Amino acid sequence: MVGPNAATMFEGTRARETERVALLEVTDLRTYLHSRRGINKAVDGVSFSLETGRSLGIVGESGSGKSMTALSILRLVPKPYAKIVGGSIRFDGEELLKKSDAEMREIRGGSIAIILQDPMTSLNPVFSVQYQVGEAVHLHQHLTGKAKLDHVIESLRRVQVPAPETRMRDYPHQFSGGMRQRVVGAIAIACRPKLLIADEATTALDATIQAQYLALLRSLQRELSLAFLFITHDFGIVAKMCDHVAVMYAGRIVEHAEVREIFNRPAHPYTLALLEAVPKVDRRVERLYAIPGSPATGHVEHRGCPFAPRCALAIAQCHAERPPSISVGQGHTSACWRAEEIYASRIGLPSNGRNDSADVRAAEGSERRP
Ligand SMILES: Nc1ncnc2c1ncn2[C@@H]1O[C@H](COP(=O)(O)OP(=O)(O)OP(=O)(O)O)[C@@H](O)[C@H]1O
Ligand code: SF4
Ligand SMILES: [Mg+2]
């Protein structure tokens, strides 16, 4: 039950929400890939917004369009066969799709930084760490000499690279995988970005190193008031790191809500299935749940719901008409013909025997799927 105090708090939160201005506003973004198989609608009408200091998780199976969404924001889609064909990406009040290539180079690694899964994709093996962090500092902060060096050391210290004054002279291969990812983090924050995109940034790290890295990212976010876009397969990471979550399927966001809300009251069968696939620390299971069938891709024109062939709750309408995204609760949308029904049936009803808060805690504890 929501008591009067909670209601007042909620009103306060809502007032602050309306005051907040989005740092990043993506509207109806469409990125298509052209190949011999035809057009692949890799990103097919994606909309979301993200405020300063907040974090949004984008989750979905492989091929759902998560990375292509991130690459579109950075205007780094693979050329010539990928093209942003429509929509809008407003960042810090300006339209990124109207920026020149030179302006985008200034923004990339400047006010928007990205950390990828494999640190060696971002690091050059033939240059020292000092050179590589320094290059970013020079390019975007225009610092030289001692000021640049101090900034390099400070950035490495912030990501907790021990003895940065001496270690900065080392080359990437002289660092462990976890430390290399910290160096990538140092490059990312060296230019004081406003938005940090992490695309499966911790997937290659073992569980302990991953937990340390996530804790580091969280403290950096607080210190630097960063907005975070977290791309992951892993609901455990979403539970730990994000305020909001967008679930992607076949190039579209099929559900979007606050993290706690999505764990407590998912309103899309695909989200239910993804959550079902998260291992629970408090449940003994013989076998992990796997979503039946293969993920849909943007190659196929779907008349109905793209998830219908795999959906246990599909009805005739699902195969005939594409479901629109509807609002089922405060800031909670779902693109499913049965969204309201699913949402209503789960409100306050632990009918499946699960304790909702326990689910969030279990996901926070699980973090990695085998
Ligand atoms: N370089 C590429 N060339 C051709 N097709 C691509 C390329 N990168 C992605 N795609 C296609 O674009 C669609 C979206 O892919 P994307 O990489 O965004 O998925 P993802 O959700 O990031 O998956 P993963 O979790 O595996 O990283 C998929 O159909 C994929 O096959
Ligand atoms: S619209 Fe139908 S097929 Fe699609 S997710 Fe909802 S119930 Fe399943
Ligand atoms: Mg990806």
C-alpha cells in the first residue's frame, strides 16, 4: 500500500522528474543495413531519453539491435551498408544527426565516451598507456606538457590503476584484462564526458574483477555526474547499475520502465522470458530456462508481433497486427496486445511464488549467466 508519506515523496519525485531536462533524447531512430539478403531494420523506431547523472540499461538477446543503437548515437554505423535513415538524436540540446563529421569527431571521446567489451579493440598495442590517455586529453582538452601529464595521471588514479606515475609508461600487454579495461575507462573519463556508453563492457571479465569494475563505474558516475547507457545481456548488471531499463527485440524497444518496476511488474512476455532466464541464487533449478526458438531479425517484415512465433501467450491478434507501445503505469510502456492483462495480473500478486524484491536482489547477486 502507498501511504500518505510515500504519496508525498512520490509527488516530489514526479515534480523533479518533470523539471529534469534530458541530456540524450533519441526519437524514432531507424538504422537500416543493406545486404544481399535485403534490408535489415537493425534499429527500427527506437525512442528513449536519459538525464544527466542517470543510467539506462538496454537489454536483449544477441542481434536485437543494442550495439547498432549505440553506434548510431556515435554516428559510427558500419559504412557503406548501414545507414541512419530516420529519427532524431538530441544530445545536450543539439541534433547529432545534423552534425558534420568533424563535429562528431570532437563529440566522440569528448562529451560522449564508449567502453567496449574487448579493451584491445580500444587500445593500440604499440603505444604506451601514457601516450594513449594523453592523446585523448590533447585532442579533446587541448592540454600539452605538464598539464597533460598531470591529467593523464589523475585519470589513471580515478580508475584505480595503482602507481599511475610509473605504470603509465607500460604498454597494454603489460596489464591484466581487468587493468586494461580500467585504462580504457581512464581514456573514456579523461575528457570529462557527459555520457558514457558501456557496450558489454564487463562481459569478458571474471566475476570478481567484473564486480570491482562495476563498483568503480558506479563511483565514477556519482563523482562526475555521468549519464550512463549500459548495454548488456545481463539483468543482474541492470539491477545493480541502472535506474531505467529498455528491453529490445528485433530492433525495437518492447518494454521500458524503472528497473524496480520491471522486476516487480514486467508487462511483456519477452521480458518475462528474459527474467526467467536469470539464474536465481535462492532457487535450485535443474536447468536454466532458455527462450524457445530463434530471435527475430530485422530482415523479415513482421505483419504481427515479431515475438509471436516464440511467445507462450500469443493470441490470434498477435499474428495479424503489430502491437503499439502503450503505457501500463507511471513511466512504464509495453508493446504487447496483452500488456495490461499481464501487468494487472502481477500487481501485488506474488502468484508465481516469487518474492518481487527477492528477484531484484537475486538478479543483483547473479550478474553473470554461465
Ligand atoms: N557489422 C555488421 N554487418 C552486418 N550486419 C550487422 C553488423 N553489425 C550488426 N549487424 C546486424 O544488425 C542487427 C543488430 O545487431 P547488433 O550488433 O546491434 O545486436 P546486439 O543486440 O548488439 O547483439 P549482441 O548482444 O550480440 O552484441 C543484427 O541483425 C546483426 O546481424
Ligand atoms: S503481442 Fe502477443 S505475441 Fe507479442 S508479446 Fe504480446 S502476447 Fe506475445
Ligand atoms: Mg552488441
